[in-house]
Amino acid sequence: MKTRITYALFVILVLANNILNGNPIIQNGEANFTDINFSNRGLYPLNGEWLFYEGVFLGTQRNTNLDINIMPIEVPNEWSRFEMQKIKKGIGFGTYALLIKKKPQEELVLLLKDIGSAYKVWINKIPIFSCGEIGTDAAQSRPQFCQQNINLPKDTNQVLLWIEVSNFHQVRGGILQSPELLISRQIGLKQERDALYRYFCFGILFVIGLYHIGLWGLNRNDISSLLFGLFCLILLNFFTFRSRLVYRFYPDFSWELGNQIEYISQIISIPLFYVFFYHSFKRYFWRFFKVFAIAFSLLASIFVLLTPPLYFTHILTFIHVILLIYIPAVLIGLINSLKNKEPGARILLVGFSIFMVALINDILHVQNIIHTNNVIIFGVIGFILCQAYFLAYNSNQSRLKNIDLSNSLLELNNSLSRFIPQNFIDLMGKSNITEISLGNCTEQEMTIMFSDIRSFTTISEQLSSGESFRFINDYLQVMGPIIKSNNGFIDKYIGDGIMALFPNHPNDAVNASLEMMAALQKFNLLNIALNKPQIAIGIGLHYGTVVLGTVGEPDRMDTTVISDAVNLAARIESLTKQYLVSVIISGEAFDKLSNSLAGLCNFIGKATVKGKTIETKLYQVNYNEKAQNTEPSFSKLINEEVAY
């Protein structure tokens, strides 16, 4: 499988090479374009056999008696790839010569790209343009980056082109990128097209880089976003210098510093790229490659900073070897993550495959194994677009998860509100239950209600355990909504009893009591029809200061209401048995009632309840006569011991 993939990749690159360049027609220093229709073709790269005059500048040294080594040399290529007499390891000087045959009156433009490291152009033995300063040794030569357009004379059908080149400052000497020919009327369009795609690609790198760094700023745990953002910005820096764009705006920018920035940017991009994948799918990427990439980048960057270009440019081939090693390492990791159905693995694998083909093409192109074009920036853009899709996919998944989480939290909050009333949370000054912690408390004045079913123990003996629970729940489903509709809430259920709180006014508690007694009458009538037991209830009301808060320990806590007022309300409810009435209200609550409700109350005496030394005024709350007639007899409870 891997062999087939490798073979397919090789075929693609070869086809691309042939499509882009066609079959070279430059042989033995001559290029015949008399049959070429540039209007249809666009531009034509000058690849092929140029004549090379080693160790001589033809434009300045006309002495034909000199011992000159003339040889055909493949363009583009580095001098270090050829066996020469005077140029060793790419260091030296010489002249490229090409005779261009064209149609008369045809206006052609010569596009010169990367030539290392200084050169001078002659057209028909006339000097036209210089980049840097050529020389016969390092002292006389000054390297410079230039990309120049030169108009060929149109009034002749033959053009003699000399390019004098000297290189004493880096390992890569010679014509490194193919010069190109095109008709002059297309030069403006080509420059606009090149600028458009270059700025578009650079803009994407810049925006995506800042965007990912911004994502990391919002979530410092997202190391992958930081790494990818830095990777984009480092590549932007690399392409700015690799494309020589910086020299278009700053022609005098230091040649040596530009080389250092270009090489260091390329070196640093290796660990950033691999570590990005490592942190994205840590289970499937080797830590050894991460450590090695970081160590290599540090050592190589130091080497570039401390040595002149003549030395550090030797590591370019080594950089390419490292890249070719890391390509299968990343590919295997992504394939394994895809097999294990890791989210995002598929789209990142597609993006990396695009990047991988472009990277291999550029490595082979720079090494002059194939003659295509530098397309790595398109590979990077392809990968970035896939990464952007992955981010959009993740963002949508996160949005859906947030919606599900929000719905789950809403359901959970609704469920918890059945155990801990939202009213209680509001009184605590909190917005939701998650804000409540152990020891939170607040002090409020309110009315406390205690309600209890009379002799439910005796009644439950007539029922099974399941029937007892159903009976109580039927009863509570009647009473609970009444309390809620009167601005109260149930704090807790105490067996068959209810403890409720009314934060606003004692009127609410009295109205609730009256409605509960009326509802009890209907409840009993329904039970008679269903052959179920009738019940009687007692209700005690008291107004006072209470402390609401949480008690327990960190792993198990509960909300509660603690105060003397709560105890007094419970004891008042127990007195309903002794006084043989259904609803008793304390004097403190009675004093705050409206006149209409106070008129329903009768003073029944004073009592000193257990645990108190001060007598409490007690009032009976009367409800309608029909309800009183249906109230069961409590004569059997006269001598019954009070429960509190």
C-alpha cells in the first residue's frame, strides 16, 4: 500500500514537471523560439543546456587567448552539482551564455529570479543590469537578492544573453531558479496576478496565525492553537524572505540577515508543526520525534546565528532530509488517529496530504531533481483551510454540546428545584444552586407554617406501605400548589407533615390555610367515594425572625431554617390537638393581619409551650361553616399527649 502511494506521488510530480515546463528546447547554449506562440503559451521557462564559461567574465575579459573551460550546464542548478576545474563547492565565478532566437519585432521580457549570489546581465554585449557586485574573490564581490524584468531588443531576431555570476558567500552558487520569457504586454497582468495570490496567501497566514493565538489567549490550556498560530506566523516570515518580497520594498536590506531569517524560520517551523500534531493527538505521535525536533531546531538556529552564510547554507540539504523523515512520522500518526476515529483526524489528514505533496515538490525542486515551481505556500494554504474547517466543525460541535449541556443543566436545575426550592435560593441571595456553599446563611422575617395529618400512624395501619406512600402523595399534591399560589414555598416534608415559609406577609399564610381546609373537605369527599380513609389536619402559624442557611459537611449538606420562631410554629401546630381546632395563629402573626382576615380569628387564650417561659397569644382561624361540619370529632384526642 505504501509503495503504491509513493509511486503515485512520484508520477504526479513528474507529470506536473512536464506540464509546467514541457520538453526543453534549449540545447548547447541556443534557444529557438521562432515557432513558439507566446500569446497562447503565456511564459516559457529557460530550462536546458546553457553554455558556461568557468572562471571568466565575458563582458569584461575579451582576451580570447585565456585558458577558458567552456561546458554545457543544466539550468537551473547549483554549481556544486557539477565537476569543474576552478569552481569548488559552489565557490567561484563564471558566465552563463545563451543565444535566443525569436521572431522579428516580437517584444519579449526576460524575468530573472534567484541567482546566487551576485550577477550582471549583458544583452548583445551591452551591460543592462547588475545585482550586487560581481568579483573574482570574496573581497571584490558583494551578494544581493534581486528579481528583475529585462526587455529584449525587438528589432532583431537573435539576442545574445550573458549572465556573469560570482559566488563567494554561500554554498548555493549559480542560476538557482529558471529565468522566464513572456511577451511584454502580459508582464503587467503577470505581476498583478503574482501580487494578488502572494498577498492573498500571506493575508491568510497572518489572519489565521493571529486567530489561533487569540484562541489560546482565551483558553490557555489549548496549546495546539498556540502552536498552530506560531507555525502560521513563522511560515509567513519564511515566505516573505524566501519570495524576496522584503527586498522589493527594501532593496538595501542586508543579504546576510535575510538569509539568517529565512533559514531560522524554516528550521523553527519543523518542531512547531510536529508538536502541534503531538498535542492534538498525543496518543499517536512519538515523544522522541518531538524532543529531537526541538533539539535540532535549537542547535541549527544557534549555528545559523553564529556562522556566516558560507557555512550555515550547507545545512539546507540536512533540513530537507529532516523534513522527509518527519513526513512519514506525521502521516503514520494521523492514519492511526483516523483508525481510532479521533475527531478531526480525517480532515487534518487531507490537509496534511496536500501540504506533504507540495513540500516534497519544493524539496525536489530546490534540490534540482525536478523543475517545477515553488508551491509550498499553496500546500500550506490547503492545510490551513482544512484546519479552518476543522475549527468550524469543532466550534459547531461545541455549540451543540453547549446546547445539550444547557438543556441538561436546565433539567437538572428543574429537578433540583423539587428538592431545594428556588425561593429558598433567592432568599439566600444566590442565582442558582451552584453558588450555594456550606455555611451560607441569611436572616429574614417571615411567617412559618407547620401542617400535620392527625393520627396518620393509625390510618397507615389500614394501608400497605405502597398505599401509604400513594395516599400521602395524593394529599401533598393537593396542598402543595395552594401554598405556592399564595406566595409561599414548602421548605421540607416531615413524614406526613409540611413545613412551609411565607416571606411576604402573614396574610398569605392565613389565606393558604383557609384554602387548604377547603381543599381538605373535597379531598375527604373523594376518599369516601373511593372507600379510602378520611383525614384531619392541624395547621400552626407564627411570624418571626428566621435564619436560612446550609448545614452538614462538604460532601453532604442540606438547606434548613433555624430559629426560635420555627420551634414556636411547630409547637403551635401541636396545640391544635389540645384545643380541638384546625388552624391556630400566634399573636405576632395576628397583629400583622389585614382587618378582613383578622375578623376571621378568635382569641382562644394564652399558652406557654414547651421550652418557652413567655406566654404566647393564640388565635383560632375560622373557615366556612360547611368545612367545620365535615371536620371529624377530636374528642378522643382531648387527653392525648401533645407531640412536641
